[in-house]
Amino acid sequence: MEIKVLGISGSPHRHGNTETLLDSFLDGAKTAGASVEKVVLKDLDYTPCQGCNACHKTGDCIVQDDAITLFDKILKADSVAVASPIYSMGITAELKGLIDRGQYLWARKFILKTLFFPNEHIIQHKGVFISTAGLSWDNVFDAAFPAITAFFNGVGFEYNDNIIANNMDEFKGIKNHPTALKDAFEKGQKVVAVLEKLKSQNSLKGGQKSKT
């Protein structure tokens, strides 16, 4: 019952504060025995949603590019960690563009009624939001949370946790933060342990049902 953890880096700045925090989370997950993959959005070829609403009739996006391939990966993962720094009080354009492209899944769920995630499925799929911000304000992440919530709802994941670190300007980078990287590593380990336990319990339930 290998756990698959997918990390999505939404930062246009390679190996910066947010991607480094994501890497620590993924390292923790890998140490706990998970299969780990990282996707960097800036390296993909995809366009923003065209707002054509064709998916409301067909359930499919008319634009077939790397965004659709990535959503296929997301739906096959057990845990997805979405990472974005805070730009202008919100998530990056790269990540927002990807989230908007998930409209075809929304259409399947709410218009065509061809996609349904039972509660048992949602509980066994954990979503994590990872972010950093230069400002020290406590509310600097607030505008990002609704979009992340919409993303995890759309792909059938429980929004399980946030790994966030502000005040990067004062710390002069994530590597100087006293706890963030360690916390991210430990949360990577924790989410794998939780998912392994849930999968084991589900497997036992399935075995008991087959005997009755």
C-alpha cells in the first residue's frame, strides 16, 4: 500500500523560499516510505481557462495541454502539497491558472453529476498548502486560503493542513527560519503515517466484508 505524494511548486522562482519548504515536506514524506514526485508549474506548457463553458456540456476541457496531464496525476495521488509564495496578497498566477483549469472537474461534479467523491475517499486523500511571505502580517495568507480550498474540493481531497511561514524579509530567507523547515519535514512524515493507517483500516474493513 505505497502512499503517493505529489508536490506542486507554483513559484516562478526556482529553489526559493517556498520551493525549499516544499522540498522539506517531500523529504519527510519520502523518509516515511512514500513515493514522492515534484512538479514545477513554470516548466509546464498550459494556458489559463478560456471561460468558454464547453466543459459544462461535455465534462472535458477543450484545451488539451500539460494542465490536464497534471490533473490526471493529482487524481491518482494520495496526498498533494500545493506550494505558492504570496504575491500581491494572493497565490501566484501560475497556480491560480492551474486551479481555474480544473473547471471541467467542477462541471462533472455539479452540472453533469458524473463525478462524485464519497466521504471515505476524501478522508483518505490529504491536501496540504505550503506558502511563504515576506511580510510579517498575520493575515498575509488569508486571501490564498479560499482558492486553495476550492482546488482541494474540486479534486476530492481533504484540506488537511497549512505549512506557512511569514516574515521572510526579516529572516532573510527560509533557511534562517528557526522552525519552518523542521516542521515541514515532520508534517511530511505525519501525513504519510496517517494515510498508511487509513488505508490499512480500509483494507481490513474490505476483508471483513468479503467474509460476511
